[in-house]
Amino acid sequence: MKHLLLYLLLISFVGMSGCIDDTGEIDDVNTVQDDNLTSFEAEGSEIEIVSDGMTYPAYTAAPSTEDKKPAIILIHSFNGLEQGYIDLTDEMAAEGYVVLSPEWQTYETSPSDAVVEQLIRECIAYLETRPDVDIESIGLTGFCAGGRYTMLLLPEIEEFKSGVAWYGFPYSGGDENRPEKPSDVVEDLNDPMLIIHGTNDQASNISDIYRYARGLDAADKYFELKIYQGEPHGFMLDDGQLSRSFAARDAYWQMTKFFDRTLKQEV
């Protein structure tokens, strides 16, 4: 009973505070422990994805088991496929997912939305060829610009079943290369989405996230919103490496548990 009370107290603390100061680092992978957590041996490799006649490098990792598993496509931030995203790909694979992280900036720093969408569709096509992937359980996650693409593409690509958008830009777009804003396609969203953001995000103001959430709610779309007080833009990485802060590790736990609930139900 003592351990149960301590566990419940920790859950309450996470729900109320969201984060602690920058000195509150931890060593565990998950800040909230799950007694039923299963860890898999993961194997990573570099592959190539061909999209519109161009070859894009990508990193993929998967559990070393032969059964079919849900898959997740990870869209890195505007800073490229940094080591932190490669490590994150490995960690998510150890949670039981086939994870694919394409380098979408291979040819242009800021490619058009059409180019990125086609690449993501080719990533799905690749996953569908793998015997270890449950093609009915594919998720999408992205960070910064990738967060925007998660908000934009989750409603537009029917193969996705859920998504997690990290500090995205719901009102970015409306020009020749990016004709639509994520807020423009809210009505087309049919899958659950988790939005993760920090209140001290100078690049993507938290007020835009609250406004976007109100739009989702008005359209009767299912979403979950996890806000971390005081956290800046890009708080999941620190100098290109995975952050070990409380907020980063708790946000990772929030993401994996969300995908567990939305992608593993029939696996």
C-alpha cells in the first residue's frame, strides 16, 4: 500500500506541474514507471527511400522479433536528423515499434510541402513491404517543422491512425511552397492526436497552440494536450542530444503511452 500511495502521488505531481527546473535531471528512461512495461532488443540500420526519382537516406530501428508490430514515422526538426533523433528512434523501437526516420532535408533546407508529403507516403509504402509491420497500425510524430507536418499530414494521409505533434506551427503556411496551414485541415482530421508544447516556446507561441486546440474542440476532433510550464522550443533535445530533463523524459513517456493506447489495441 505504501508503494501504491507513492506511485499515485508521483502521477498527481506530473499531472499538475508538468516539469521542474533545469537542474531536475533523472537517469531513468521513463519518469513514470509502468509495472507492465516490456522492453525489446532493438536493431537499427540505415536505408534509402526513393521518392519522386530522388534517394533519401533514412534511419530505421525495430524490435528483433518476427511478429507484426505497429510502426511510427518520425519527422525530425528543421535542424536535421540529429543524433538525438536517432537515439529516440532506437528508444521507441525498444518499446515495441518499427520506427522510420527519413532525412527530409536531403536536397533542400526547406522543401515544399508537396515534396515532404510524397516522401512520407513513400515511407509508408516501404513500411508496407516489411513482414514485421502491422500496416493497420501506423503512427506519425514530428518535432518543430516535423510537428507542423504531423498536424498537416495526419488529416491528409489515411494510412495514419494517430499522431504526436511536438511544438509545431499550426498557423504556418499559406504561400506557394506551403499552400495550406495545419489549421486549414482540422475538419479532415479523423485520428487521435497528442500535442506536446512548452509555455516558453518563443518560436511557436503557446497562444497559437491554445487557439488551435479550441479549433479542434469546436470541430469535435479528439486530441490530447500536454503543456510543460517554462519549457522552450525544442526541449526534447539539448545540443543535438536527447535531453535527460524531467520534462523531456516525461514527454517521451506521454508519447509512448499515447501510441500504446492508439496503435497497439489490436496488435
